[in-house]
Amino acid sequence: MEFTAGMIAAYLGGEVEGNTDTAVSTFAKIEEGHPGALSFLANPKYEHYLYDTQSSIVIVAKSFEPKGPVGATLVRVEDPYASFAKLLELYAAHKPRKQGVSDRASIDADATLGKECYVGAFAVIEAGARIGDNVCIYPNVYIGDGVQVGDNTILYAGVKIYEGCRIGSNVIIHAGAVVGADGFGFAPDEKGEYSKIPQIGNVVVEDNVEIGANTCIDRATMGSTVIRRGVKLDNLIQIGHNVVVGEHTVCASQAGIAGTSKVGRHCMLGGQVGIAGHLTIGDNVQLGSKSGISNNIPEGTVYFGYPALPISRYHRANAVFRNLPELSKTVYRLEKRLNELTGETEE
């Protein structure tokens, strides 16, 4: 599809600076711009690309003042990043949608498929599964017995949803993700050998959740592991049994949350964060990348480090750590001088 600068400005509530008839049909990063492409400038570090970019239209902030001549037509908005994201959503919505049910898919006679669904080749839908309207099920997806999938959900290739799990509406689950595998539950006997504890619960994924590729969400031992509405999980994340992740929390790649821990609403977890079991993370908490969490975290705080500390304490501790070699030399010199003064000799 093709959009003019005037159309874009009208859609975003912005203002055009330049030719309102300038047209674009694709998107590009500002440093990789080319004729017919739309870019945006939100981070001042990228401003120097603006003066040389070949993009036809660039979205900038209303308050932005260029330091030199700009060849592109500008569309001024309040928030360039949010506006660009809004245009990407519009563009994606107009992409052709997969349709039809492959004759190579296996759908049990006791499963229910909603209206306008797409089911790709070699997908398997087991008995008692209930699939809503407008669901896209890509090739090699497995949907177990009694699974429920809400309207407008997308399950990309190779997604596995074990029996009894519930997936809400407008959910996106990316390739290779596993929802409902057994939680890591084992009990040692008198010989020190481990016996499996049956995991008889399920996983509940509420509406408007996105789950990244190869992420694993374990079923509960009893009850449910719950991913609340609006949660966004990156690729390669491990969610343990009986975990609850609160509404609109975001979690970056390679994070792990051990069994029965509770993460609050509107939290932000950086990459490789590790949360031990049976902990409570309050609402609006931010955990920096690679933080190791071994205690409850109070609401509205920022923690960083391993083991994690409040951010102000972490920076103070890190300053000391960086200076340890010099501090060690100073202590050695003071110790040597003290021995000289007291007449003591080092052993």
C-alpha cells in the first residue's frame, strides 16, 4: 500500500513540513533509508543520519529543531516512536491473511473449530479442543486434549500446547514455544533417588499476551500457572510451575522464574534475570539484566546485580568493587608500615 505524507499526518494527528504529496510504500531505519521508505527519529544519537537519509518521509517530534538542511519530508508528531509503531500496526493489518484448513492437518472429530480459522499442514488438534473464531494455526502446531483457544489468536509453526491449557483471545505465541509441559517436580526417597511428582494442573494465558519463540511455560502441580492479560514475554524464557505473572509485565530473553513465585503488574524484567522459587515481586518493579533475585522485592523498586540490591546500593557497591585492586595495594602498604612501626615482622 502507498501512503502520502498528508495521509500519514492526518492519521497520526501530526503536521507536514515539506511536500504533502510525498508517497511511501515501505519502512526503513533512518540510517538505511531509500526512496519510497518511511523512517522515524526518536533518539538524538541518530540525528546525524537525518541529514543524509534517502528516506522520503521521516517522522520527528514537534519540538525537534534540525541543525542543517533536510531532504526528506518531515511529519511532526508528539511521540515519534509511538507514532511509528502505530503505522507499523496499520501496515501489518493490511498484510494478506492465511486462510483455509489444510487437508494434511489432523483435527479430531470431537474438536470444535471456529469461523474463518486457518489450520496449516501437519497441525494436530486433539479431542475436546475448542478453537475460537479467526484463529491462525500454523503448520506443525500441536493442540492437546481439551485445550481452549480464544478468538483472533495466532499460533506460529511448531507451537505445542499440552492438554487442558487455556489460551485467551488476541494472543500471539511464536514458533517452538511450549505451553503446559510438566513442572520440574521431583521428590527424593530414602535412597536419594528422585521420584516424579505428577503435575496435574494447567496453564492459563489471558487475553492480549505475546509469548516469544522457544519460551516454555510449565503447567502447575495443582491449580494453574497464570500469565495475566497484556503480558509480553521474549524468546527463550522459562516460567516454572504455579508461577503467576501480573498484568502488562514485560520480560526480556533468557529470564527464568522458578516455581510458585508471583510477579506483580507492570513489572520490567531484563534479560537473564533469575527469580528463585516461592518469592513475591511487587507491582511496578524493575529488575536489571542478569539480576539474581533470592528475596521478596517490594513494590515500585528498582533492583540490579547478583545477588540483587536496590539500584542505589548496587552502584555504591560496584564503585567499591571496581577499586578493589587499588584498595588492596593501599591495605598492603598500610600493613607493612604498621609492622615497621611496631617492630613486628610478617609471617
